[in-house]
Amino acid sequence: MGRRGVGRGFAKRYLVLSLSFLFVMAAAGVKLAPAADEKPVYMDPSAPIEKRIADLLPRLTLEEKIGMIHGDRKLNTAMDNTPVMRLGIPRLAMTDGPHGVRMDTSTAFPPGVSLASTWNENLIGQVGAAIGRETLAKGRTVILGPCVNIHRFPFGGRNFESYSEDPYLAGRIAVGYIKGVQSQNAVATVKHYAVNNQEHERGTISVEIDERTLREIYLPQFEVAVKEGGSLALMCSYNRINGVYACENKHILTDILKDEWGFKGVVMSDWGATHSTIETAMAGMDIEMPFGDYTGDKLLEAVKAGKVPESVIDDKVSRILYVIFKIGLFDRKININGDWVDSPEHRAIALDAAREGIILLKNKGDVLPIDRNK
């Protein structure tokens, strides 16, 4: 046999062996690397969000993951988390609220206590949608509202932006607001979780509370905001709850919020409300704002030292990616129209809400004062 015949025989045997190898690998469930020109799953808008996250997460370095879970002092992103430009992952750009976009000129909607006085969930949905549109028009994607703190303390400095002393009313108004905001593909952030009812010493005070009171008065409005409103973000408060800071309180962040209520979005800290690294990471807070004083280099060191499992970081990043994919931010599906800001249409909605918030109480039939004997 000549050299050409030997070469042909070898080529045939090589082809047979190669095909056999491919069949064996396929039978074993081993996936081969995609072609260079094949679009990754995470870049496919038609793919399920869970599959996009599962494809994108392993492509991130540990340093990139850590960067995503806080703002960056070097980039001066005090109102944003950190993007990953290498993979095209955008930032979550935040703006303060809750009764309008607190950036330059925008429509001033009635404060929360007045909105709740409308008792009109549908109207509040219109308010939320208008705020969502103006949030996007300002180049932001996350509005820090609604505020659903209970009016327990009459001198509470932020009672005006909360809704009510009644958790049911606060919850219904919150649902309308959240659905309105998120109908525009902006993100609503229900706050301040939890038992945040006074400004005096709010950064150090510990609210001593039993489980029944917590469940019946201070959590119902958050629960309905998550389960029915579908809020994509939640902000943990400054105060401590039974001695444990809210942002490192595993009972309320993981046991109740994530495990019991099934919350799929992100938990961010109030600005400067983080006080620890390992405790905060393990409790369930996902984004530290404004900067990574505790969840930046300190958390990176803790993960490398084995004190915080990388799987914990993966869960936080997965939640951020879920929100980004959910609102179409990654695929740039968000429609931004600057004409929305302080538009005649939005002013009309604000006026309607202000009018409906005016309440006249009548003591019809001399109901008050209540006769305890009856």
C-alpha cells in the first residue's frame, strides 16, 4: 500500500474515533463549547430569565461579583451599584422618592399620607406609573419608594411620606404604587424594612418587639407589597430589631422575606445602614449603599478566607441579574421619553390625587365619642 493509501486509512480511522468520542460525550450529558459566533444564552432575550442567569453567572469573576453588590466610591456611584462592562451588565441606577423623582425638576405628587387618604388604589396606580415614567426619563431605573412605615409615633419625622397607622390601608396603597411604577419597567423599592417608625436615634435604636406584634402590625404591608405588588426591590432600615440591625437580621431578611414570602428581588441597605461584613452577607442583604465599606474589599477577603461561601455571593448577584433581566434593562428595551417629566398629563394626575386626598369627617348620628357600654 502506498503512502496515499496509508494516509486515507488513517483519516478514516480518525473520523470514526472522533465520531465515537462525540457520541460517548453526548450520551454522558457533556456539553461541548459553542462555536465562536454563537450567541451566549444570557444574551438571548427569548431565553427564560433563570437560564440567562445560569449562563451569565459563571462568566463573572469573584471580584466582579463583589463589585456588583455595592456602589463604588472610586466611580462616585453613590446612587448606583457597579456595572460589569466586560459582559455588558448595566448598573441599577437609583433615585430618591417616594412621591416624585427627587432629581432637579419633576412632578411633585401629594405625599404618602395624602395619597393614602384617597382610599383609591387605582388612582395610586396612575401616580405610580407617572413616577415610573419620570424615573426612566431621568436616566434612572429604580425609584426608592413606596414608604410603608406605620404611623406609630406622632412626632415621626417621615410620617408625611408614609401612608397610615393601619397596615391594611398601607398595604393596599403600596400595591397600587408598586404595580404602577413597575408597569413602566422601572423598579419600585418598598421601604423601610422593618419597624422603622421614628427618626430620633434611628441609627442606633433597638425596637424591642414580640413576634405577634411584628406580624400583625409592622409586616403585613410589606408582605402584600411582595406577594401581590411584586416589588422587585426592598430597603432594610437603620434601626435594630431586638438588638440586631435590620440589615443584618436574618430572621426578617431570609427566614421571613425570602424563604417564607418567596421574595425574588434585591434587598438594599438604607444609605449607611450597614454595620458589618460577615453578619450582613450571611443575613440576606444584597446591595450595600452608597459604597462598599463593608461588602467591598472586606467581603472579598472574607470569601477568600472561607468565612463567607461564594454561593452566598452568587445568590446576591443572581437577584441583581434577575431584576435587570426582568425589566428589560439588559436588552435595552426601556423606553425613555424626556417629555414625560412634569408634563401636563402628570400634573393632572397629581391634582386628581390631591383632590381625592381631602377628607371631611362628619360625626353623623353622634357616633363619637364612642359609648363603651354599647
